[in-house]
Amino acid sequence: MSNKTKYRILEIIPGTTLWLTFILAIVLSFIKPLWVIYFIILYDLYWFIRIIYFVTYLFISWKRYHDVNKINWFNEIKKIGGYEKYYHLIVLPTYKEGMKVFRDTLNGLVAADYDSKKFIIILSRELRAGEDYTKKFLADAEILHREFDDKFYKFFTIIHPVPPKEELPGKGSNATWAVKKIKEEFIDPEHIPYEDIIVSNFDSDTAVYPQYFSRLVYLWMTADNPHRHSYQPLTLYNNNIWDAPSFARVVANSTTFWLMAEKARPERLFTFSSHSMSFKTLVEVNYWETDIVTEDSRIFLQCFDHFNGEYSTIPMYIPISMDTVMGKNLWGTIQGQYKQMRRWAWSVEHFPWMTMHFSRNKKIPWGKKLKYLINQSEGQYSWATGPIFITLLGRLPLYIASREHLSFAIIQNAPFILEVLMALAMLGVVVAGFINIFFLPGRPAKYKKIKWLAMALQWLLLPITMIFFGSVPALDAQTRLMLGGKYRLGFDVTEKHRK
């Protein structure tokens, strides 16, 4: 059997497992409803334990966030000394974003409590955006150079050509092409040592908080081997959070809190979205892969495999902020939010890659291989099944069994048991709503104080968003990977607007 065939079989496994689970749950609800009721109760109990575990780690991360942000990290790196030799290569791949996004992002970099003269900025527009967008970008670039050329060590605005057929148009191919180009045309001629460059691959709407680079350099200089780590900030979606619809805010904040809880366990932390790493390591692993959607987390796996499991992600606990999904109208926002979550759920494409590479690499300890593979697989499975089982399929066997097995105590008590478990599970919603208040930016003057109430009550939408912007897009993504061919997902660029 060829490697290509093996890989294709591995792509089919996650989606097949999902559909077999749903089909069995429905069929057995009619044939053996008691079996399914026991399963649902155990499954709900499992989710309740997961929520307790989530809340615990969320509080741990919240405490660390407050502790980290109390410290002046620029003073700390001055005490260590030698930070001046490091350069920051900041990559900003773009598609159709406009001047306001660019200017806000660049102003945020200038405002950092770090010498912006150590920044090498690459703003790379995709040519596939179209002729009109390209012309507009070139005109904007002239203005941006007049405003920012003297603020940075070097500022490049370039056009990423339409990639060849073997590559996927998107952030991965754009960022890889841009960095290779600047390496050949600037970094190498300037003889800047690769080990002195820290590269940050940001979305173009990424607003860094002032201490980002100071904290990054501190972690870099105090790491056992800075080239064996990625550095992950706390991802917020605050740029337009007050303007976005309530369901989009819930989805954005839910993502923030889940990632925040994961930071409390760095031994299982992948990179996500905007992050930083060693330029020397990036070159060594041959940059971001150009034929996938989820290059942001794949780069971690590339490094993990290359260094035989001796690679990890260090949580920074310093925030960056990006835009919450917001289309030109409500339907545009719904579509955009769904596509964003489906794109993130496409990280299921890591399963066949991990299985193939881990089986070949005998130098990675089996314990590490299994830990990462199980965490990845369980996360994808729960993402697609959890909310549907808890809110929808869990009621079907109760309805069927109630007509035939009324004498069974489990039938009489199951609704009560499930209601208690769900009520206890709401603890996660309460905690998320409470913590959310502390991460919100100041209320814009155009909104009245009553808007705070909407920010609190929006969490009542969580059960709905978990299904329609959680389970469904995850099921969609895994089904597409299972079917392959024309159903495979490309890089859907999320539409984001600011008022």
C-alpha cells in the first residue's frame, strides 16, 4: 500500500467515526434505548467533569495573567542585558483588508514599549484578491511608507503572486513566500544572524499590547534553548467587540477562554493564530507548509517532529487583540462566523499528518506521541459531538423509552439527572461571563451603560452557539476531509468590518 493511500485512509477515519457515532446513537435509541440513556448520562457526567476541569485551569491562567501583567518586562530585560542584538521579523499577510486595519496594526507596533527600530515589518498582499484591491494596496502602501518608514528598522510592502497549483492560496503560502523573499533580498545581504531574529506571524488585524515584545524577549533570554520553543500570546477579539452581534461576541470570547485554559497546561499547547518563534528554527523546518489551511498550528508539529519531541510552546500571558467576525450585515456575519469556525475545525487535517510522521520518527518517546495524538483526536471528536449529544440526541432515547419502560427507575430519574448535570455545567457559563467583563475594552461613548447588561446576558446564547458555531462546522469539516476531492476545504478568509 502506497503512503498516499495510507494517508487517504487516515483522512477518512475522523469523519467516519463521527457518523458511525451519530447513526448508532439514533438506531440504538429505538432498539436499545436503555443503553443509550446510560451512555448519555455517562457522557453528560464526562462533560461536567470537563467543565470543572476547564473552570479550574481558567482560574489558574487568569491568576497568571494578572501576575504577568503587573511586571514591567522592559525593565526586566534591561537587567539581564544584551536584548539590543535581537531583531523582530513581523509578518502581516493580507488579503482584502484596508488602510484602517493596516494603520491601526502598525501604530500598535510603534506604541509598544520596545525599540521599534528593531522591527522588520513585512506587509504582504495576495495578488489573488484582484486587480482593484492590488491597485488600492499599492496606493495605500505609498502612504504607509511615508508614515512609518522612519519608525521601523525596515518596512516592506510586497505583493504575493498567485501560488502554483500545488500550493493552497492563503496565509501559509503568503507568509512563507514573503519571508523567503525578504531573507534572500535583505536578511542574507545584511548578514543578520538567523539566531538573533525572532519571527512573529500575525494576522493583519493583530493589535499587540504594549508589553508584548518585552515579555517575548524576556522569555526568549531565560529559556533553556529559545530555538526549541514557540511563544503564544493570549488571544483576545476586542478590536470591534462592542460593535459585533451578540452571538459573534460569545463565539469569540468562548475561543479566548478555551485557549486561556489550555495555557495552564503548556505541555499540550499548540500554536494558534498569531504567535512568535525562532527564525533559525523556521528556516530549519522549511517554513510554514504552503498546501494546508491550518499552518498556524502545523508549524508547531513540524518543529515537534524535527526536534524529536524536544519542542514546546511557552504561554506568554500578554494579550494581542484581533477583530471579532462582523460582516456587512447580519447574514454576512453568520456566514463569516460559520466559515471561520469550520476553518479552525479543519485542524482535523493534523490527524493523518501526526499519525504518519509519528509512526516514522522512532526518536520521539511513545508517551509523547500518544499524548499529543489522543489530545488532538479527543478534542476534535468532542468538538463535533458534545453539544449535539447534550442538547439534542440525548432527549431521543428518553422519549422512546418513556413509552415502553416506564417501570425502570433510570427512565423515571434520567430527566432529573440530566437537568442537574446541565445546571451544574452552567457554572462554566457564569465563570466565563464574570471573567469576560475584565477583558472588555472601555465602553465607546456611542453606547449607553445598558450595553453592559447585553454583554452579560449574551452568554445565554452559549448553548445555541455551541451547536451552530461549534458542532455543526466541526462535523462539516471532518465530513469534508472524509469525502476528499472537491469537498476539501480551501482557505476561507473571514470578513471583518469595523464601524
